[in-house]
Amino acid sequence: MSRFLYLVRHGEHEGAEFGVDDGPLSDRGRQQADRIAQRLRNVPLTHLWHSPLQRTEETAQRIMAGLGRDDSVASSLLMDCIPDGPEPDMPKGFESFYGGFTPEQWEAGSAQMADAFAEWMTPSGEDRHELLVTHNFVIAWFTRHVLDAPAWRWLTISQVNCGLTVIRVRTIRPHVLIAHNDSGHLPPELLTGFPTLSNLAAAPHR
């Protein structure tokens, strides 16, 4: 049996460039969501999930409209979060990022990701193709885990808005990263959302 996860970062939301945490999709965000819907049109999706935040919910709604479906389910396990705290082997250049968050925030994020892995990163007894519409940091943590990279490496992994990451969850052999941040469905004018370390600490684009 095969289990595939299709992780999509939400579309651009209004005010994202000014550090606004959440809100409705911008015009570009709506176009991005429509493009990823077309990209997924021939994927035999069995389950659809999304973060309950507005930008992810609206992205999921537009994807569902493009697929002729209405069955996406909100899950708090896909919420925007800080998935891990600072690590002893982490380069000093990343220390400033954590200055904007409390230990309670990254401890809560770590617990959330443990529950998310229990939900989606375990083998299934049936064929499953699951769409997860979520956030930049969440996808980075999933990707880091599949690559078995040091924990702090999630800080070096980013996705564009409505980029596509595909993971195959396997029973005995290691999980497989089939695609990461695939943006072939997006024209240059719709490529948005790449953060830099300097603006992560000031205004995270998640």
C-alpha cells in the first residue's frame, strides 16, 4: 500500500509584504491557488486537509473549487508554528530568529509536529493520496524530517506560495522526498513568498 502526501503552502495573503500575520488571499494568492488546483487535477486525492487560518482555508477552498470538491477538513495540526527551538549545533547566524519567539511557542510547535507526524507520517493499510494545505515552516519541518537532517536545518528550507512538495511514506524503507517546492505551475509573476533570514526574525512569512 502507498501513502503520498502533497504539501502545499498557502497562497499569498493581503499585507504579507508588510508582515501581516493572516488575512484573505491577495489577487496573486487567488491566482496561485487556482494554478495549483489545475496542477493537482489528475492526482487521485483521497483526503484533503488544511490549516484553519484564513489564508490556508481560502487556498483550500479555491483548490477544492478547481477540483470540483468540497471535502477539505481543517486540522489544528497544520497550524502555523515554530516547530523546534534553538539547537546546540545550530550556526550562530540563526540565533536572532529565535529572539522573536518564546520557549513556550517552540515547545508547543514541537508537540504539534509530533502529533502531525503521528497523523500523516505513518504507513497506511490502504492507498492514500492526501493534500495538506499548510505553512512554510510546517512544510520545512516535514522536509527536514524526511531528509534526516539536523533539527535546525528546517530554518534553511523554504517554499514559494502554492509551491508543491510531495512525500512518499513507506513502511520499512525510509520515506522518500519525491519533489520539493515544485513551482512549475506558476509563472514568474506569481512566484512569491521566499523569506530571507533577515526578515524571518522581523516579520516571518509563513
